[in-house]
Amino acid sequence: MTHLERIFTALDGKYPDQVPIALWRHFPIADQTAEGLSRATLNFQKQFGFDLVKVTPAAGYMAEAWGARLTPKNNDEGTRDYLTRVINSEKDWRSLKKLEVTQGILGRELQALHLIRQEIQTDTPVLQTIFSPLGTVRNLAGDRFLEDLRTHPNDLHVALDMITQTTIGFAKKNIEIGADGVFFAVQLASYDILTEAEYRTFGAVYDWHVLDALKDHAQLILLHVHGLNIMFDLLKEYPVHMINWHDRRTAPSLAEAQKHFKGIVAGGLNEWDVLQKGTPEAVRAQVKETFDQTKGLRVMIAPGCVVPIDAPEENIKAASRAVREFS
């Protein structure tokens, strides 16, 4: 089977020739240019041969597109620190404008996607990473977003509309130039951060606008739910093909999620304790336990989030070996 056939067989609830697997990571420094990010992404895929390619732009790229300034954080995730934010007072929300997605930082990310697609055969899906509009709000404002959400909700809705329009335009342009779909990252659907009513009002409404706009364009949408204590019951209704979360660190388990979500559950690997700090034997054990949970149906072996940039190559290879062993 091709990589794409493998994923769609799993989506149909059937056994593919082997269970799909995909891991992804940041490429700090390289991700500052289209050529650097494309080359690093292609080398990673050439080395490991995963069933889909997740394009991972520099952390905070959407906020950077509106003018935020960031600097490398030198951490294991390969993310960045904010030097400046775009929103510094409640009055700034209404000044946010819809972006031209082919220019500036977004244009850079489109070029990276284009270069990657040129080298990746069409039988391997390529997904661009885009963020929930509310996640972009947080990145634009930093910690003050929560206070403004509760004290200046109308101003936030004005900004969310501009962000949503930009996000839709950027996602569609990626698909137009060759992406098979998107990796849709939701970062604030956690009871540790917001109430469910708040997320419905400021998060889910705009998530649905994005996802509805893509349903006739994207061949694959992989929903990533970041954080702990997540609002799975709310997000399981999203119109997506695959869902990924930190299943080794927070409920639900993959098996429990499969009772409520009919697409592919993507997970099974703890990116910190096992992929970064563990052994190939520990990786194999987690893959086996994932097969035990799911019987190898409607599942893709994946990390809970980005793989640490210093995760041993042998641990990553061990995951693929275990998939072949247990499929």
C-alpha cells in the first residue's frame, strides 16, 4: 500500500498492510527560511519514511506575520520566546487587519510547502500546520489575552474575525499549491485555562468556521489538541479525519476515545518520557500497548506533540520497527 492508501484504509475501519505512523518535530534556525525548513523536513522524511509529512513552521509564525518579534528559545522542543507582542492594550484588538497570505511570513511558509511538495510523491500526504484562531489570539497578546477575553469580549471578537479570515485564506492557499490538508492545532481547549462556555464562545465557533471552509478542499484534517485536562467531548464533534492529543498524559485513552470518535486516533507515544529519555525497548512497549488498546484499527502511531529535537534517532526508528512487528 502507499502511505495515502494506508491512512484511508485505516479511516475506513479496515486493517491496512501496516498501521500508519507519523512523527514530527521543529527545526529551529532552519525554519527561518523556506529553503531551510523544506530541506530539514525532506531530510527527516527521507530518513524515517513516515506515512504523512507534517510541515512544522517556526513556533509563533502566525503572530510573527502580524508583527511579533521572536527569538530562539534553545529548548528541547525547538520553540521560540517572544521579544514583543502585537497586542499590548485592549485598544489594539480592533486594529488587527486581515493579512495578505502570499506575502511576508505567510508567504515564506507557502514557499516552504511548495518546495516540500515538489519532492514528496503524491502518494504521501503533506499537511500544513495551522492554528485555531483563539490560539493565535493568545500568541498575539500573551498572558493578557485571558483578562481581555473576560473584560473586553467584543474587541476580541473583532480580532477573531480578522484572524479567522486570514487563517482560512492561508489554509486554502496551502491546499491550492499542493498540501493534502492541514494539521489543525487547538491549544486552549483545556479546563485548566478556560471554562467550556468560554471555549465554545471564543474558540469553537471560530474553529468551526475554519473547518467548514476547508471541508470541500482538504483531503485530510488532523486535529491536534494541546495540553492537559482537555475538552475532548466538545472537540470530538469537529469535522476532522484524525485526532491527536497527549494521550499518555491526559484522558481519554485511545481506546476510550475510539468509542466516541469514528476517525483515526493518533497517538500512543510519550514524546518526553519515552521518545526522548527512554530506550528502544520502552518505545516498542508503548507501541505494543497501543496495538493492544486499539487492535490496530483506526489508529496511527504518533507522539502527543512535537518530538524533542534531541530525541535519539534509534528511538524514532524503534517506533517504526515496532509498527512493522505488530501489524
